[in-house]
Amino acid sequence: METGQSKKTNLTPRQERLLVELVKTPDIQAAAKAAEVGRTTVYRWLEQPEFAAELDRCRNQAMNEALCNIKSLSSKAVQVMQELLDSENHSVRRMVCKDVLRHALQLREMEEIEQRLSRIEREMEKLNPGGRS
């Protein structure tokens, strides 16, 4: 995770070091110690809008990278599950079947929620065209 590279900031090298540590761990004390910054200083910097915004940007970037990694592994996981469905071991096949059905039901629930939310948004738009109060 590199900070300040894709977006120029006015942060100091110490603040940049702290950003990296805060992205790695939510524990402020551990991040402060690893970045060699006092805890009081960390809290003061967290109150600064530019520092807080850059921390949010860095955390979002890290989350997006993690999600991309998960997406790339999903097809491999599905392939393994398909292979396990042909396993000679009945308990393995049963567990895989349960996982597949559980995920299918979760997907169905998410689709239903999205449809309901879309209907609500359309109704709200009818009641308040253009989002004006």
C-alpha cells in the first residue's frame, strides 16, 4: 500500500508512515508504535481533515484491492467445489451441497432485497421528483 503516490498530499513522511500502519491495523496504539509516532500526535492528526481524508482513501484502496483478489479467487473456488461434488466421500459431497444451496439462497435473498429497494426508490421518486424538499 503506497500512500501519496497516486494523489499528491501535503502530509509529512511521518504521517505517510502512520497511514500505512493504520491501514494495516485498526489498533491505534500498535500503529503509532510501528510508525514511531506518539499516541497523542496520532489523535491530533486524526482530527485534521486532510489526514482523515487520506486515511479513508487509503483504507478504501486497500479494501478494493482485497475485493479484487477475492473476485479472482472465486472462479477457482467454484471449480474446486464442482470437483468435490464428485467426491467418493459422502460427507464431503453433503457439505459441498449444503454450501452451494446456502450461497444460492443468500444470492436469492440479495436479489429480492435489491428488487424491493428499487421499487421503494421508484416510489420515493414519484413522491419527490428530482429529490427536492
